[in-house]
Amino acid sequence: MNARGIVEPPGQGAVPNQTPGRSTALKLLGGATGGTIMMFEQTVPVGTMSTFHLHHDSDEVAYVMSGEVTFKIGEKISVGGPGSCTFMPRGVPHAWKSTGAETGRVLFLYTPAKAGGLLEEQQRTQRKFASMSEPELAEICQRHGWEIVGPSPL
């Protein structure tokens, strides 16, 4: 393993997204952790949502730091406020949506880090899903162990 100790100061790694008010801060990169975890923080304005997707090779954890986020994991829908922690196992379709009255902040973690490589690549190339052709989207998802099941059901 090539992992080393890392301390990521507040405000480092922040990159604005195309959606106004939404930003992503990459905190722990997969390569820096020897592929064990990848972690990022997202600021998600009310109404921001993910696709309905799954990860073939990584489990995902979401920790709500502020705001309110609704999660659909498999068939179950749950609402999480500040301090809520959500586990989304690999192979299980899931989606989330910022549903509170205020902008949310969520810390996401993938273990192992493979699924997080998609976000790392998007930040590096500044290519979001909406700007990709279907073959490009299929290729990047396949490479990082993602499968988009459909649009958000939330």
C-alpha cells in the first residue's frame, strides 16, 4: 500500500460546479490513500439531486453536515438532517436530493476508492454528465464502476 498520512485544511480542493451554488471539494483522493477511500464534500442547494445509480465496486457513505437530504436506497426512502449518516452498499441503486429549506453540505466517502475516480476525473477535466455524449458517459461510468439506472426518482 502506498498510502500516507494526509491532513486536508478547510477550503482546500474546492471547485465550483455548473449548477449555481453547488460546489465540490475533493478531500481525500484515491491515489493518495492507496485506493482504500476517496472522500469529497459537496455544497448542494435545495433541489440539487443525483442520478439514480449504483456502484459495482465501492460502498458509499454520506454524512449530512447541514441542510436536509432525502435518500432512496433500493426501495427505501429516508430523510437525513445534520448529523445523519447514510450507507449505500455496492450493487444497490440509490439517489439523493437536497430537500430542506436551506442549502445542504454533505460529506461523501467511497470505499474502496474506485467509484470516486469518476468525480476526480470530472474535476480534473471539467466534464460533467450533461456535456457528455451517451457513449462517453457509458465509458467513464464503466471505467469507474458506476451504472446509471435512470433519472432521479426523488
